Amino acid sequence: MNRLLQGMVGFQVSILLLFAAGTARSDAGKVYVGLNAEVGHVTSTSDDAIRQGIQIAIEEINRSGGVLGGRNLELLVRDNRAVPARAAAHYNELAGTKDLVAVFCGKFSSAVVESLPLIHKQELVLLDPWAANDKVVENGYAPNYAFRLSLKDGWAVPEMMGYARKRGFSKVGLLLINTSWGRNNHEVVKQYLAAKPGISLVDTQWFNYGDSSVMTQYRSIRKAGANAVVFVGVEPEGAVLVRELAALPPGERLPVVSHWSIAGGDFPAMTGEALEKVDLAFVQTFDLHHDQGKRSQQLLAVANRLFNMKSFSEVKSPCGLAHAYDLTRILAMAIEKAGSTDRRKVRDALEHLGRYEGLIRVYDPPFTPARHEALSPENVFMARYGKDGLIGAIR
């Protein structure tokens, strides 16, 4: 997103924050959707992509007559800075907003998982277009108010390990962020390797948000005999790893198999020429940059009108846009089926929708009472950054 667009979006968000300070809205003709994400996070672009996906869908829906007999949808944005306490405060405030039907989360699983008790106490429909921790949806609540259209760790780990197996990486070391998300991946990796032997886990190392170096952990992994690093983290520390690996002699650079949230920022800009020196592959769910289908071209026309976007190559976190777009259209279907902004009715409707032909796939149906995941393992693949800085599937 260019600086002018960032400024325009920031102004729009500020206006929304000013007018949404209370717990209720007076213009009852509208139906509200929230986004509680890491807007103020310095390097994140996932929140931009998620917001754009929601706004594109809302534009289409409103131009087609809105919902509930002509009521427009409107997006309310809250900035949690990826801080769980801020996220909780925003969920609580949004839950009191009149005619708000659901809230989208951002990419940081810890800002969601820690708010699940509050979300369910407030009967707040949570729509997840990014956060991958299995526990966001597998949360033990009945009825369950969390619905995900995104990757989850239980699918990402098998894809990463399967890729490692194909590449002949028989000994791997884990380099994990020390959060609930990193710990969930650690559990999933151990379960996977117990069920599918053939890859040895030789070392597990942890790092924290904001670490300026991960070389101590990397050297431990390499000393343990690993022939690949499995990385679970977001873009700032992922960029640290890539830059530090690129500074090593070629023979000391292990391949990196990464979870998908390094693509939650402008990773090529953060790594520069170092990216071309490192063997890096990561998980994705949809190749928006190279999709030439009719649906994506229709979306681009709307994006051009809203954001002056000439190509989806301008989107730095493309899966976020695609997930949020499909999820917003599915939400609109649920609102219509519910015939109301009552969140309990909307939640129930989400479990009983019909077929929807979306951007990413045909959802038939998107969710059921027993399944609150709209995607499946078949949507998961490994990808790389090309020399043009765009994400492309590994064929």
C-alpha cells in the first residue's frame, strides 16, 4: 500500500474511532461489521489486505442493495497493535455496538485466543481470515461463536513437513516464536512426527517478538545436525533470520521451511537482496497474484475504484484479502438467512448456509454445526517469492 493510501486509510480509521467511542450507534439503518486487528503494527500488511478484502465485498454488497431489505454494511476498525489486552478491550466495546453482527480478527493468534472467553460471554460472532492457531476454532465452547476461513496450524504443519520430506530434509530444527501460536505449532509438529516417522526433530529453539538476532538459536540447530530449519514466526523476525543467513558463507546456510505469516508484511522490502541468497519456502492458500479468473478480475475493478489499485501485485499479503472477501460475502448470506442483526441468529445461520461460489473455492456449504473451518487441507500449498517480489506457488 502506498503512503498516500496509508494516509487516507489512517484518516478514515481515525474518523471511525472518533464516532465509535460509545457503545451504541444512532444511525440504526446500517449494519456494522468490526475489524479488530494490528493496524498500528509497524511492519504488518496483513491488516491492510484484510481490510481491503472486507471493503471490496461490502462495496459489492451495498451496490447490490445491501442486506435486510436495503440496509448498508459499514466497517468499524479497531487497532489492537497485536496486544491481547487492547484486543480484549476492543472486543468488549464492539460487543455493545448496536446492530454490529460480527468482528473480524487479524493475524496474531494470541490477540484472539486470550479473548475467547470474553467473545463467547458477549455472544460476539468472530470471523477469522488469518490467525492460524487451531485453538481459535477448536476452543471447547458450545455454542461456538468462532468461524475461520483461513489456514490453521493443523494443516500448515503437514504441508511444511511434507515439503521437507520431498526435499530430502531428514533432520529438521524448529525455530519458534514464544507465544501461544508458536507453542501450538510445537504440539502439532510433535503429533505429526509421531504419526509419520521418517523426519527427525533434532533441536527446538525459541525467540521473542522484537529479537534483533536469532543467530544463537540458528547455530544450535545447525550444530545439532539439522539439514533444514522449520520457522514459525511473523515478518520482522523472519526478516532477521533471512538477513543473518545471507551474511553467512553459502555452505552454512540451511534451507528454511516457513509458516505463512512472514507474508504478513512486505517481506521482500524487509530482506532486500538477502532474500535471493536464502532457500526459503512458505505456506499459502491462494495465489491471488497469478489468478486470472473472471471473479478476481471483477474484484480488481472494484479495488481500482476504491483504492486506485491497478494490479493485485500491489497487495503484499494477498491471502488476507482473498480470505476476508469470501468471508464477508458469506457473512452477508448469513445475515439474510437470519433476517436480523441478532448475533445468535447470525451465528446459527452461518452453520446452515447453502452453496457459495467464492473467489478461493466453491463452499458447499461454508460451515456446518460440526465444522467451523471453511477451507480444507486441499487449499494449502508451498510458495516462494519470485524475483519480482510476488508470491507464487511452487509447482
